[in-house]
Amino acid sequence: MQRRQLLTLPFAAALPVHAAPPSTALSTVQVLTPPLAMPGLNRQRTLRLCLPPSYATFRSKHYPVIYMHDGQNLFDAATGFAGEWGVDETMAQLAQETGFEALVVGIDNGGDKRGSEMAPFDHERLGKSEGRAYLDFIAKTVKPFIDAGWRTRPEREHTALIGSSLGGLISHAAMLWHGDVFSRYGLFSPSYWAAPQLFDLTEKAVLQPGTRVHLYCGGREGGSMANQTRDMHRRLARQLPADRLSLTIAADAEHNEAAWRAELPNALKQLFIR
């Protein structure tokens, strides 16, 4: 009886090889290791740091610090969910055009924990809120770590918090809960649908002196996103001077990194330069 012969191929030859996408981050960006432990949450989190262009040259200079959520999406298309914000390129351009420089600290999101970490209150879709613990991690663990290791200006007037979608929502909550730590807030496409409690809480709150807020939403984001952003702007306008509150509704913009990247230079100018 004639035996069949099986033709076998090496495993590597049998499957296509996909190269990792190239990094788009500038040389000023570094991923910090090891990740930081998150007290009370039994997990760790990676930080990504973008240094100012002049950081290595002017060794006695100290800089403001901008903390941003969703660190994977800020500097590098290779790690971004749907593109990247281009924060490193924006900071380099602003430094060249205006002289403004700051450290940017990107806090990676927690993947499947993102919803609960960025929910200020319990929510039927997002689950039991971990928002207070997440903000405590930024204010009490991340910020002291950065201030101890790099040349920062640690005072609240030189410290900003910026995020989009749920990141914008939890940044707004930080304005109420950690107003002694942050003074400048960039609220991009804030998901107020997930925490309608913030409307009344904001109206009743006594905001810290010197608070500065920039609100942004795209006109094509769907639902009531733009109207809710306008509503929150009206409520904040009762508390903040006109030169400390700004609003952009980009009529044709959608809910994505490309839209937030386009708005970022204006937001930073509103928060730090004007």
C-alpha cells in the first residue's frame, strides 16, 4: 500500500508576517517605566511624557505641566485607537510660534476599565464608578511623581488637565473635586450624558479663584452632545469671567482624534496664552 506523504511548511512561512506600524512620536516623547501602582484600584498604569523642546538646553528652567487622559492616543499613531492627537507636534509648533512650552504627561487609559475609571458616578452602561479613585491617582500619585522627577512649576496655576469624551467628563469632575490641584481644564467633547449630575453640581459649586476652562464639541457628534456643551458653558459663564472661559462648536467636526487634534492649538492658546 502506498503511503501518503504530507507536505509541511515551517510555521513562520505558513502565516503572513505583519510588521509593527512605525512610531510617529517625536524624540521628545518617552514611555516611562515601570508603570505606577494605582492605590485602591489594584492595577497599574503607564505614563507617557513629552518634554519641551528646550528642556535639555535650559537646565535651570521650570515648566508648566499638562496632564492628559488616554495617553496611548496622544503622541503616536502606532499606539492610538483611531489615530493620534499629535500633541508632541502641536507643542513643538507652539514653542516655535509663541514661545509657550510645557511638559505633557499622558496617562494611559485602562482598556476595559476606561469607562468605570472615567465615570464620576455609577452608571448603568459604565458600571460602578471608579472616577474618584482615578482622579486621586492623578492628583496624589502621578503629579507628585512628575514634580519630584522633572523640572516642573508645581503650583495649581501652572497645572492643567485635558481630556476628550469620557476624559473630558472626568476632567470636569476634577474641577469640582481637585480644584486645589488643577486650574486649567480642556474639556473636549465631554460626555455629559454619562453624568447629568454635573450640571446642577457645577451651578452650585464655588470654583477656585483663577479657574480657566475651554469647552469644545463637534457639531456632528450626534445626540445632544453639542447642546449639552452649550448648556454647560452657560452655567460656567455665571461663575467665571469671560476671559477665563471659552467655547468652540466646530460645525462639521465629528467625535474623533482628528477633530481634537485640530482644536488642540486653539485650546492651549485659550488656556495658557491669551
